Amino acid sequence: MNFLNLAKERFSARAFSAQVVEEDKVNYLLACAQRAPSACNKQPWHFVVAQTEEARQKVQQCYNRDWLKAAPLYIIIYAADDRAWVREEDGKNHADIDAAIAIEHLCLAATAVGLGSCWVCNFDVAALQAAFPLGKEWHPVAILPIGYPANTPSKPSPRKEIGEIVSRF
């Protein structure tokens, strides 16, 4: 599949089948995330795979939505500001940017192997940090519920026209 087709196939899955995600596919997703680029190759991220029933319930308590409960696993992406590259000119820390690149690698890799995913950024940060403590320097960026989609959208999400989002000089 070429990249544009892959990007067109990706959607925010909010319904999952009960089918368990095979461990080789989980490992494939993590390998794809590992290869994500980061500023100065700092890789200021950490991935928590929550797939036991106990771990899944902890995630669900941090973002209590019915659709989320059906996902067979979650990958929680953490970032550490003190491990990231910082632009000298204005002090811009790139931890969250680097984590976002890795997250999208996960989402696209999931699509490539027939899985669905959805960025979840609206969650109880303190509860998630307490449930999966990595240390005070780490903050959760997103939760990705992952599984086999129960359905696919009947039409793609609307996109702005190229002329609305691009300036050429």
C-alpha cells in the first residue's frame, strides 16, 4: 500500500471486536514506534502496553467511555521533558512533538496490519500516572486503544482543501 492510501485508510476507531490482538502484531506496532524520528534522536518516550484485564480496567477508570472498554489493549505513550531536545532560541521543548510522531507511527502501523486505533488525549492525567507510575519526570501524552475495528466509516472524515492549508511563496 502506498503511503497516501494508508493515510486515507486510517480512521479513529471507536468500536472494536472482541478478537484478541496477536502478540506479533503488538510487537510490530512497538517496533514501528521505536523507529519514529525525534529531535536530535533523543527518543524521549516510553510505551506502556496495558492488555491484562487489571491494566485495562485501570485505563478505563482514567477515561470512562463505553466505546473504550471494548478495545482489547491500550498503549499509553509517556514523554519526559528532561530527556527531550530543547530549541535554544526560544526554549521550545520537543518531548510532546516527538511523542506525537511516535503515536502516529503506531496508528499508521495499526492500520497497515488491519487494526484500528484512536488518539485519546482527554483523560485523568493524575489517575493515569498513579495507575502506571514511571517516575515524576514522565507525563502521559495519549492513550491509544487498539484492536480489530468492529466497523469502518461509511465515508472518510472531511478534509480541508489543499489551498486552505498550504501557502506557496
